[in-house]
Amino acid sequence: PQEPDPLYRRVGLDRDCPEFVFRAVRTAYRKACHPDHKPPHLKAAAERKFKDAEAVFSEIASRRGFA
């Protein structure tokens, strides 16, 4: 078996996940982590987590050729 890709593991995905799973997980992360849905004292941390996750999803999408 292949070693899990650390990039994918950061967002809980498998390297061979189908595109519909990728999109569903990305949407779930966006809903759960979006800073606009957090109280004021948690917004800064939520924004960092949100931006980090978005960067990971963008890199995966780029590697996989997802639009």
C-alpha cells in the first residue's frame, strides 16, 4: 500500500477519492470553518484555518485537474 499523501491527509481525503467526494468535503469545510459563522473572539483563528484549508483544496484541485 502507498503511504498517505500528507496534503490530502490535512483535509481528511484519500489521494484516489472521486471528484464528487472532493467537492463534498470542500463544501463541508467551507461551511464549518467560515469565519463569518463564528463569534468575534474566534474569527481570527477560524480565518486562518479556513484559508489554510482553501489552499490545500486548491492545490489538490490543481493536481487533479478539477475545475
